[in-house]
Amino acid sequence: MVHLDDIYIDVHTHLFTNDEVSKINKCRILAINAGVDYETDLRVLYHYINNENLIPALGIHPENISNVITVQKSLELIPLFELPISEVGLDYFWIKDRELRKKQIEILEKILEIADKGSRPVILHIRGGMSDFINVIRSYNVKFAIHAYEGSLKDALKVVEIGGYISFPPVILRDKNRQYIMKNIPIDRILTETDSPYLSFEKGRKGEPCDVKYTIDFMSNEFGLRMSEVITNNFKHFVGNYLESAFQERRRVITYIEGILSNGSNKKTLQD
Ligand SMILES: [Zn+2]
């Protein structure tokens, strides 16, 4: 099991290829690697085999819910392992269609039910749709974080009030609104992430998990505190005993993925 002393925490990244995964060796990091559909859910499981500091999280990105087959397969996969859940949520920024938004809520409810049963931490994508999200989440007893939070301070405080965490990507270095939110929510609810390869601190740059360092330096400066310690503590509260379950699941993940790879045609999908 990875020890959490002197380590950077990235609660939300997308490392699907070998090349992307190789970037985590540049620093000491623990990252939660989020799938966005069935294929990438399998990929994050696959990369756990050789990287115990890359905790897989299974999910269906809200922009991918119109693909019925991948939704069905992911919904079958998610309950199989005691791992965190991501990327799931509501996206009203790109999805304007009423029926599709309803479908997003339906799928989110199904997933929260699974999370609630196993006390699995959930890392959410909520872009627009915050009031619908707050209505939904109240019915479940789950630990959750909103990744790359981009709403108002008022909504952020609501999230905190119902027990949620707010996670900030490196783009915060050049984003005044996120800086304002960070300074005005309780410090014990702040988490760091990269959402890499997206949301870098520099426009056009391909992000990577070790970029958390820049966020930590920035936050430490703002608060006058050693924020790496604060974030690690927050993370421990957020995941609770779940980190241990994730490490214990590793054996089962390996057996499962080896089974999938034994069918030669799957090899190409997972191993580039
Ligand atoms: Zn993401």
C-alpha cells in the first residue's frame, strides 16, 4: 500500500495510454484515474496492474450517456470492484436536450445507489445542473467531491454544508473565480486534482498529475500553510478506509484484466 507522507494527491486524472501513465514517475503522487466509458474503465483497471499509486475509478462521463451499450456495460462493471467511482455527474453545459438531461439524472441515481451500498467515494463532474444535483445527492449517504468546481460561491458553500469536498485543478493559477472560491470555503474541504491532460495552468499545455505541485505551491502561498499536508489530511478524510479497500482489490483487478486480455482481440484496445 502506498504511504501518504510527503506525497501529492491528484483526485481526478485521465491516464489511458502507456505514454500518459509514464508521466506519474516524475514525482511522488497518488492519483485517482477516472474512466469515462466502458473502454476507458477497463483501461484504468489495466493500468492499476503496474501502478499501485494509480487508483482506478470507474464511471460514465455525463457526455457519454447516449451510448446505450457503453452505459450498460459500465453499469455492470462498476459494482464489481470496491473502488472509487468517477467520472460521473451532470453536464448541462454541453447537453441541452431535456430528455438527455433526464437520462443523466437517472444514471447518476443508479450509480449513487451503488456507491451508497458500498460506501464508495464518488468524484463528480457537475457543469451546470447544480440545483438538480443537490436535490439528487441529498437522498444518498455518500462521500463526494466535485471535481474542477466552476460554480458560484453560494453553491460551493451548499456543497460543503451537505458534506462535499471541492477539488481544484492547476488552471486555478490563472482563474480568479476559482481562487475566490478556494479562499472562501472551509480549508478542510479543499482537494487537488489535475483532470489531466486537461485544465493545465498554462493554456495549450498538456497537463499531467505531477502538476499538482504548482497548485500546492500556489495554495501554500495564499494560505501561508504547508498545503501538501492539509490536502493529504483532507484526502484521508474523504476516502476514509476506502483507500485500503482499493489496495485490497488490486489482486482481483489483476485477475479480471488478465481474463480479458486472454482474449487476444482485447489486447490492442487496452495496451497502446
Ligand atoms: Zn475529468
